[in-house]
Amino acid sequence: MTAETPTRRTVLTSGVAVAGAAAGAVALAACGTDSGNSTSSGSSGAPVAPAPSGATVGALSEVPVGQAKSVTVSGQPAILARPTDTTAACFSAICTHQGCTVAPSGGQLNCPCHGSVFNALTGAVEKGPAERPLPSIPVKVDGSNVVTA
């Protein structure tokens, strides 16, 4: 009985096929749907860690009325919005689809990973693939600052 020695072409073809299959599996896993059961930080649907009450989020004057800006709350990316001259809202900046960080653009929050769009003033989904709104972070206006409630 003789063993057939693989050719260079056979080895390279097999290696490329295995690498392609692995890359495809990773890509599909990244675009899979979220079961909503995740609780780890930075993943979609993750609960927002409660911020200590009274922690300053930002100055109300730094956010134009009808728009939003990126901030950090308890070390996590967040969005500070200003619906009216005297009110503020705050949301997690972690997209509920796959956990990417959204970016404010006028009255919208755009996810750079898969194209979800959220309303900057309410956190509601305007365009999927995300199906759930951004989690709200309770805040209040205290003088000229927005603080956690």
C-alpha cells in the first residue's frame, strides 16, 4: 500500500478553503440576531449600569436644542440630548442590535456597524436592523448642568 504525497496545490487549496469557512462563520456570528439575554458590558441589550445620583453628565448649554452629543456616564458611552430649551434626556450609546457605539448627527444617532438609526431625543429606533430603543439613563437639569437622577 502506498500513500499519495499531497501536492503543493492540494495543500494550498485546502488551507484557503478552511480559512474561508472560518472567516464566513465569524462574519455570520457578528451579524446574527441578539437573543436579548446578554448582560455583559458592551453587548447589545446590556443593562445600563446605574450612575450615582447627582453625577454631572454635562452642561445643558453644550447641547443645541433638538440635538445630542456623546458623553460618558459611569465610564460607559452615552448620549446627552436636549429636547427643549430647559430639558435633557440621556441614553446608552450602545446599539441594541450588536453593541456598537452610536454617534450623534443632528437629530439622529447613527450606528456605524450595521446602519441602525435612532432618534437622538427619544432613543427610539428609526431604522433597523436594531429593534429595541436605546436604554434610557435617568437625568435631570440642575441649574446649568445635567446630572444623573
